[in-house]
Amino acid sequence: MKLKAVIFLLCYFTCSILLAQSIDSLNSIVSKKQLNEGTVKAHYLLAKIYTDKLDSTNAVDNYLAGIALSKKANLFLWAGYGYNELGYLFELMNENNTALNYYYQAIKNGKQHNLYTSIGRAYSNIGFVKKNQGKFDQAILNYDSSITFYKLANHASEIANNMGNQAVLFQQLGNREKALKAFQTQLSIYDTLTNGERKKATPILNIGRIYLDQNNHDIAIKYFNESLLLSQKYKLLSAELLAQNNLGVAYFNKKEYTKAIEYIEKTILIAKKVGDKKQELEATTNLGACYAQLNEDEKALTYYKKSEKRLLELNDFQGLITNNINQSSTYGKLKKFPESIEYGKKALSYINNYQGSIQYKQNAYETIANVYKEIGNLKAAFEYQDSQIMARNAFLNETGNAALIELQTKYETSKKEYRINLLSKADSINSLKIFNQLLQIDKQKLALTTQQLEIRNQDLQLAEDSIVLLSKNQIINQKEAFAQQQQQKLELLSQQQQIQALELKQKNTLMYGLAVLVGLLCIGGFLFFRYKQAQQKALLQQKLLEQEKQATINILAAEEKERQRIATDLHDGVGQILTATWLNLQQINEEAQKENAPNKNFIERTFNLMDEGCKEVRSVSHNMMPNALLKKGLVDAVREFIQQINARQTQINLQTQGLQKSLPNHVEAVLYRVIQESVNNVIKHAQASRLDISINQEETGELDVLIEDNGKGFNVQEALKKDGIGLANIKSRIEYLKGTVDWDSNTNNGTLVAIHIPASNE
């Protein structure tokens, strides 16, 4: 433990020292106040560092300084970036009005200089702020504007993201029709993207959930199955988990419990595989509910027990309340009354200690009362039944449902009649006195309820009067029973009918409670699913990025390996043959010079051609794989390449900064090829007198390459349409490294090629 503590402290102090050095280095750059992109980026990097250190004052100052410098240097793209980042910083500080102001500044800057991506990002950010403020209509309008400008920038993936954001808002506003349309548009965009099909599983699942909310179970199941097939095709376990779970919920709602069990069991298997404990818990609980509906109570108890163990580990007391009520009810169905009472009381304990729902409380009281009734303990049954009535009254008072209040009043009256008729069996005066005492207690409880619930004063008074009248009638009937045996039989028959009616009402009440419980479980499962979706989506995206990165490295490595093989073959194979031939021709030429042969001129020309061929083979071999790139690195390879160029009319300048960190081989190879291609384009087509090459590496590992000439320039869009093979080749290579490349060129205004490579290529 001491060793770990020492290591931790060493790491902490090392990071602190490196951070301080980074800040000092960046401050050294900005202190020079040079009007260039490097200084702007230094300001922005400082702002990010201060943001991480929660130093908002210095962060804001550096963002503002970077924006001001960008405008002076005509770096308007970086100005838009600064406005967006500054707005996000104020958003983090919950200063939404200030954040919106900077987003609008980004839009103004972008419209002045046709920076469509910057404008699209700003509108999307505004939509997010409006959404958090609860202004859904305004958020939707801003997402619309973001989509418009991303279309101008031809940024399909961001268009799809904004369509998804709109769809979620339409769902929250209850406009399912527009939500469906937005999700469907998102799907159509994915159809146009490379590997877009693998992204369709989530929006298809969301469409299914819209139909599930509308109780269109068959349509919902169709979409869930489609999402399931896509997730299985591309081995997207997280998406498959959600699809299986939603299929189980849909079949449960359709009351096809056997089918629901099939999908829920698959959900549990996948949840275990990906380590999703909460999803596994939810599915286990749902499985118990399915078996309970199929009256397979022993199996239901098995899964309820598993759920209870996990809930205890998580200290999920609200979940334990539902679980214990389910177990109490199931034990009651199995005639295991002691266990039923035990779990019912445990549920009440959780409710009282952790403020459980009043509705759960009345369910627990009712379950225990029914058990005491079954075992013949009528006094305990009456006590828990009274507690259940009070809990239900409180619940009805909270909801303000007048129809349910009236139904409860009738139920109370029927319950009193049932109690009176049960006690009418007793033929002793003591039984009648006990009944009268209980009746007086009931009157006192009803009077107390009347004071607490003023809105029910009149109904409760009528109920109390009715109970008194029934009591008097019952006493008269009891006295007449000794003289009229026939009347007693009629009363017994009436009593049996009332008992049957009350039992029917109790069954209906139980079914209502179970229906409410199942509904709450479904809602809870859905809300939990929505929470897990965001979490699983982030993990999935991370895995995809790692796979794409490795694939890119393999492609580039294979390409460079093939170049190296060809270069070696040219040098060691063809080069050696040409060299040997050149030596033979030299000997023949020397003999021809001595002998003054008639074919002397022909031999000299042949010798010169062979000499040129050898030089050309060496040049091609060097271009395919320069030794400087293999031995010394990118900068020396570029410098050697520039020195070999025979461009008398063009002055070439190379400037480097940073590059203390070594770059991976595939990154150096790609950048060398891109710089080589760009320089050749300038020499061949630009008619430039000056060419500046800048290679800068930041402390964070990010790399920037600028290639600028003062030549005649060209129209980038037309070049991409007419030919664009060379430009497309450069763009595809940079995108392999997750970087960006931009051409800024107009006729007679020169050309600037800006390349940015993130540090993630390490």
C-alpha cells in the first residue's frame, strides 16, 4: 500500500510539473504576439487548460485574445471556432444568455465569410441551450437552421445527428407523427453513408418505441425485430440487448407471456456477457412477472429471489418494495401464509423507512389482510383492511380522482355490511357486544377521516348514517331470529350473496392493483432503458473508433511496405543490371576512343542514355521510399526532397517547430506523400516564385502542416469536379489519420494548403 501511495504521489507531481511546463511554453508563444495561426492556437490551448483547472477568468481571457488575433490575421475560421468554444464555456457555467450571445457571434462571423460548418455548429449549440431551458419549439427551429447550413457544407453525418435531436424533442412534445418523420429522414441519410447501415439499428429501435407507447404492439415488434437483425449482423451487442429487451416488453404488454419469456431470457444472457448488471436485474424481475401471470408461482418466486439479492446489493429500496409485495402475493397464492405475511411486513417497513409510494402501501396492507382472512384471523384482517382503506383514501386524495373516491365509499359500506353479517352468525350476547365495540371504533375512524378530508364530508356522513341504520336493523333481526326460523334462513341466504359480491369486488381490486403494478414495472423498465441507451452508445462509439483506427494503420502500413518492396526491387534488381550494363558500355566506349571506331558517336549516345536511365531508376527508387524518411524522420526527408528539386524560378522555404515527439511510421509516411504531392503540384502548375512549407507540432502531440505559394491559384471546387484525383488522394490519406485538409485558393491569389493531424494517431 505504501508503494502504491508513493507511485501515486510521483505521478501526481510529474503531471503537475508537465502541466506547468505546458502553460509556460504556451505563454512563451503568446507573449511574442506574432500574427499567425500558431499564436491563436496557443491561446485556445491555454483556454482549455484553464477550463480544466476551473480557472474561468483566464480561460475567457485567452479565448477572447485568440478571437481578436484571428480577426487581425484574417483567420476567420479560427475566430468562429473561438466563439463556439467560448459559448460552450459559459454554458458550462450556467450563464446561458452569455453563451447564446457568443453563439450568435459565431453565426455572424460565419455568414460574413461563408463558414457553413461553423454556422451549423453554432445553431446546433443554440438548440441544445433552448432544449435545456425547456423551450422545445425554439430548439427545433435552431436544429432546422443547423441542418440547413450543414447541407451547404455537405456534412451528412451532422445532418443526421440534428434530425435525431429533433425527433427526441418531437417525442417529448407528444408529436409522434413528426418524430417518426424525423427518425425516418435520419435513416434515409444513413443509407447514403459508407457503413451507414450499422448506424440504423438505434433509430429503427426508437421508431418501434413510439409505436409501443401507442400500444401498437405488432408494428413495434416489427421494428424491434429489424433493429435486432441489424445489431446481430454487425455484432453490436449493446444494440442487440436493447432490441431483445424491448421485444420482451412488447410481448408482455400483448399478454403473450411465453413469447415474452423467450426474449427476456436472451436479454439476461447478453446483459451478463456485456456486464450490464442493471439491465440483467430488470430482465430478471420481468421474468418473474411473466411466470406470475402464467400462474407458475414457484418459478416466479425463484426469479423474485434473484432480483431481491441484487436489489439489496444496490440498496435499491424502491425496487425492494415492489419485489417484496410481489413475493408476498405469490406466497399467498401458494398458501404459504407465514412467508406471505413476512414479505408483506418487510415491504411496509421499506415504505415507512424510505418514503415509498402510498399506492404501494395500500397494496401491502391489502395483501396482508387477505392472508389473515384466509387463516381465519378476522381481527387482524380487519385491522390491516382498515389501514389499507386509510392508505387508499390518502392516495385518492392525492390524485383528486372523484370517481375513485365514490367507488371507495361504496367499497367501505360493503365491507361494513360484510363484517356485520359475519358476526350475525354468533348467537351470543358477547359476540354482539364485541361487534358493537368494533363498530364504535369504526365510527371514530370514519369521523377522523371526515375531518382530514373536507372534500368528502357529505359522502362520509351518509356512509356513517347508513352504518348506524344497518346496525339497528341487524339487532332487530337478531332478536326476531329466535321466533322466526324462516326469516333466519332468508337472512343467511342474503349473507351468502353479499359475501360472494364482496369477494368478487376484492378480486377486481386485486386485479386492478396487479395491473397498476405491471404498468409501473413497464414504465420503470422503459425509463431505465433510455438511460442505458446513452451509456451503451458512448461505449459502442469508442469501440468503433478503435477498430477504424487499427484498420487505417494496417492499410497505410501495407501500402508503405509495398512501396518499399518496389523501391528495393528497382535498386537491387533493375538498378544493378543497368549499372553492370553501364560499366560494359564504358569499357566499349574507352576502346572505341582508342581505336577511333566509326561507331564512336553512336556508342557515346548509348552510353549517355544508359547513364540517364540509371539516374532515373535511382530517383524513382528514392521517391518510392527515401532513405532519409526511414533513417532520420519526416523533417530530414522533406528537406532532402526539396534540395533535389530543380526549380530555378521557385524559392522554397522550410520552417519547423516542435517535433520533439517522434511520430508513428505510418503518420510520417502519409505526411511525406502529401507534402511531396502538394509541392509537385506547385512546381508543375502554380508558376509561383515563392513556396513556404511549415511543419509544427504542439505540446499536446497535434501536428499542423501549412503549404503556401504565391502562384496563380485555382478554383478548388472546379478542380475537384473536373479532375480532383490528386486532391482526392490527399484528402483520403489525411482522413485515414482522422485529420483534416483544407485548400484556400482563388485565381491569381495563390494557394494555401492547411493540414491538421490530431494527437490520437499516436
